[in-house]
Amino acid sequence: MKHDQLIDFRSDTLTKPSTQMRQVMANAEVGDDVYGEDPTVNRLEQKVAALLGKEAAILCSSGTQSNLLGILSQCQRGEEYIVGAPYHTYKYEAGGAAVLGGVVPHTVPLSDDGGVDAQALRAAIKADDPHFPISRLISLENTHLGRVVPQQRMLDARKVADEFGLCLHLDGARLANAAVASGESMATLAAPFDTVSLCCSKGLGAPVGSLLAGSHEVIHKARRWRKMLGGGMRQAGVLAAAIDYALDQQMQRLDEDHAHAQRLALGIIGLPGMRVAESATNMLYLHFDRTEDAAKVSALAKAQGILVPAQADMRLVTHIDIDNMMIERAVNVLNSILADVLAKPEVPVTN
């Protein structure tokens, strides 16, 4: 590997389609998907529905859109969804459910394992009182911060949802990572949920696209919402072909990304002013006591061709475009930079 080759740890959304994937895209059979006539899209939706153990699925432009469709297709205006406070559907999707659907978010804290405790869900569910929005949906996430959320959390949430007549949605942006890391199928992990969003432009390595899976009834509603949101993509088979290739050829190799993240975690030396937190999947966090130290590390690493975010909670994400040699180089470079930035200043000796 050339030392001037860029090593980008900022996100697994940064992957580039391989030559083989581009060829599959070029050869894709296409039609008008808004008319339901794109055969490659139709096959992919059926395939993903089966992989997730659901009746139907719909191709969306992004994970933000598939999550939004999941919420809007199961909630009416003036109703609410209950969601973990740091979860993506609440914190990082521009308030779409509230802005576009009039659906109120109610946030609850997370447990240490990244899941939501059943008691926290019960406490958040509203009484039938005109002062309150109507509780309608619980929205969870797997993985969270690279951690596989224990399946028992999801099963407990299902019991709560059934007890109060609520729906249950999963933001499964990295559900494929969770499945590979846990050894469970995506269908098993998705089983407690009414709807599941599976993003394919992250670790799976497709350039664009996410799918929402659920019952025929919910996906029928989602198609109307997708059209209203401008998500009808016409000859989308070129994108569906890339996703299909990723599911067939690039899912099982996710364990390589997980191993690379663990190698980073083992190789980076913990120093005063920083701690290292690994996960079971493709993420590693360096937690700095001072944001300015993180910014210095980011700038110095960039000068040596390694991109990491300039944040106190610095997330490093491994993916298909990072190989073993890149990991070894990153360990060496980052250790050197960290030692310089976090070195304790000498205390002057006084007589």
C-alpha cells in the first residue's frame, strides 16, 4: 500500500462501488418503478422482505426516508412515537416526523447496553386523555454506537407494545452488522418489529438506498408517503442491482470490518486524557477529555492521510475500503500523534 493512500475512518457511508458492482449496475434490467414495472427493484423488494421475515418491502432513497415512512405509515397527526433520546430517528433526521407528519416524539433514556428498558417505555405511554398526544409507536435501533443491542430488549419492547396496542419500528441501519456479529439472521433480529428499516449504503457498501419492510398494508401506505415525499425514482433498477450485489457478495465479509475495528482498539494505546471504547461491530470510539485535543489529533492525522472527526467523542468506522495494511498504518500513525498531543507537560522543579 502506498503511504499517501487516503485512509478514511469518518463513516462507512464513504465506500465506493467496486468494478464488479458497477458492472452489475450497468447491466441491470430496468423499468418505471413508480408504475411498479422495474423488475430489478421488484425482485430486490421481495428478497429483502424475505431476509427480514416480513410480507413486503419498499425501496427508498435513504435510511432517513425509510425511517420516516415507517413512522408516518403507522402514526397519524397528533399521535406520538416513543424513541431513545440518542437514536437516529429522533436526533439526526431533522425532525421529519414532526415537521412533515405532525407526529410528536417522546424521548426516553437508554440503558447501558444501548437498549431501552421496558419500564421506561411503560412510563412514557400516555393515558387516554385529551391533554396528551396519543401514544402509537415505539422506535428502537440496532446497532447503537456500534453495539449490538441485546435481543431481549427488543422482545421486552414487543411485550410492552402488545400490552398497550402500539406498533414497533426498528431503525436497522446497520442490522446486517448486528446479524453478522451476533450470529443471528436478520429475520430473527427483526422478528419483534412491525416495520424495519435496512440501510444498504453503510457497511454493506451500496452507493445509495434503503428499504422499509413490513406488512402489505403498511408498505401500501408507505408507497403513498414515498410518492408525496418525492421518493419515486423511476428506473431505480440500477440502484437495486447494486444493493442486491451487496447483500449477496458483501454482507458476510462484514466480520472483516469488525475484526479491523477490534485491531484498532487493541493497537491504540490508552493515554491520560483519552479512553478507548470498542464495540462488537465496525466502530471504535476515542473519548477525549478535551475537544481541542481531538481537533489537534484530527488535523495531524489528516496531514498524514488519515481522516478522523475532530470531536471529543471521536468515532472511527471501518468498512470495505479499509484493508489490513491500512489498519496497521493507522495504529502506528495514531499512536504517535496521540502520544504527542496527550503528553503531560513537564512540571518545573522549584527549589
